[in-house]
Amino acid sequence: MRETLKIRHYVVGVIYHAGERSVQIMSSRDLAKYFNIARSTVSIALKELVDQGYLIPVKGKGYFTNPRKIICLLYTSDAADD
């Protein structure tokens, strides 16, 4: 599995479990350590997730999940079940 996909799966899981709440994800340093990948790879993955609307960056605080994406995830999940 591509390293950036590991981060994406983690974030999607956090969004799914958080439901309609916005929650802070692990820091890029912690994500790199947890997944045993370079911080530059984590930064690329986080930027992609911000660009796609899954994460909201808060300067000086970190990254937070976008609760509006739970609707997209649930819709996509329901469509996959059909």
C-alpha cells in the first residue's frame, strides 16, 4: 500500500468514527512515527487531504477533520453496498 494511502485510510477512519464532530488528528511527527514513514510523505498526504476537503488546517494547532465529509463517506459507503 502506498504510504500516502495509509494516512488517507487513517483520516477517513477518524472522520467516520467522529461523526458530525470535528476532531484533531495526530501531528505529522506522530503520524510519521506511527506509520514508520518520512514526515515529507506525511506532509504530501495531509496536503492532498486538505485540498480534497477532508482536513481543515488550523495554524499553530494542527489538522482537524471536516465533519461535512461524513455525509460523503456515508453516501459512498451506501452506494458501494448496492
